Amino acid sequence: MTLKLHVFPLSPRAFKVTWAATHLGVEFEPVLVDFSKGAHRTPEFAGLNPNMRMPVLEENEFTLWESNAIVQYLASRQPGAGLLPEEPKARASIAKWQFWDSSHWDPACAIFAFENYVKKLFGRGEPASSEIARGNELIARNAPVLEAQLQKHRYVAGDMLTAADISLGAMFWIAEHAQFPLEEYRGIQRWAADLKSLPSWQKAAADAMAMMPAR
Ligand SMILES: N[C@@H](CCC(=O)N[C@@H](CS)C(=O)NCC(=O)O)C(=O)O
């Protein structure tokens, strides 16, 4: 069985795993999890991920959820690509940023994704100002950490593109819609533009849009 990636392609967490696979040249079959039809709330989907969330990787009997675990798995299958070096300190630095993504960056950005994008996409009302205020606080606390790193280095874990850039940078897939308050962070903006210019980003973006059913 081909490796399958179950995704709702407009989500940055989905883009994270399809972009990783595309960048690494891992062949995969994308499977649409159509949120508008509640496809993630079926018993079949719960069998793949009891959290009823995407993305999910499925490969024969093996299933894997949590987008950063999927990025690590894909990157470790293609060691020659350099996204996840073997050397313990280099690997740990990448894991550190991926855990930071799950703990701090994704939750901060997700507020803007939900309030400014998801609500509009699914007709769920206007952005809540209290939530935007909470998002602004989280961005103000966390973005300077990433900015300082990107002022010193071209990429998140140093001077080479790694799995950490894929994990953190995928959020920019929806930046135009989500309106993250990140304009003042010049290092982050330079890095995001760099990532978006990669051929793998452009291919993954085109493939993601092609997957979306007509609305
Ligand atoms: N930490 C998880 C988060 C996955 C997640 O929350 N996915 C959302 C979409 S971006 C989802 O499937 N939501 C379905 C729901 O809330 O019912 C990951 O990175 O994979």
C-alpha cells in the first residue's frame, strides 16, 4: 500500500506534512478529510486517530498522528535529504524547535487561524476580540524568541533547512487569511519568504489547492 496522508489541505498542519513529503520526494497518496462533511467524525476516521483530528499518516498497519511526529518520521526515512541529521546535538536542536512549535508557536498562531480564517471559511461568525487579544499576547511573548534565532541564522536550527523549518514555517501557508501580527518581525518575514520560494513549497501549495473540492 502506498503511504497515505489524510489531510484537510487548507490547514497549515496538513500543509506541514504534505510539504515535508513533497520536499523529501516521498511518494504519497493524499486522502481528503472533508471537514465540511464531518469526515473526521466518522468511526473509520476515529480508527485512524482517536482524537478525530487530521493529519494522519497511514502506511499498511502503521498509523501516525501529530503533524510533527509525521514530519520526523518522513524526514528519518530520507536521511540523505538532511532535514533530520543523525548527529545527536543537531537532532536534539531540531526536536527542541518542533516541541516549541507544538507547545508555543502553533497554539499562538492557531488563534488567528481560527478567528480570522476558519470562522469565515465555515460561516462561524465574526472574530472574537477577546481571543484576538489573547493571540496578540501569545505572539508578543513567543515571536521574539523565533525572531532572535532568525536574526542570527538563515534557518531555525542553523544555516541548513531542517525539519524544524517545515514544522514552524508551514503556518505561513495561511498567513494572508489568518493575519498573524508578525509584520514587525523582519527576520521571521525574511525566513517565511525564503521558505515560500522553495520549489517544494510551490508544488505542495498547488497540489493542496487542487485537492480542494469546489465550494
Ligand atoms: N497537534 C495536532 C493538531 C491537529 C489538529 O488539531 N487538527 C485540526 C485541524 S488543523 C483538526 O483536525 N480539527 C478537527 C476538529 O477540531 O474537530 C497536530 O499537529 O497534528
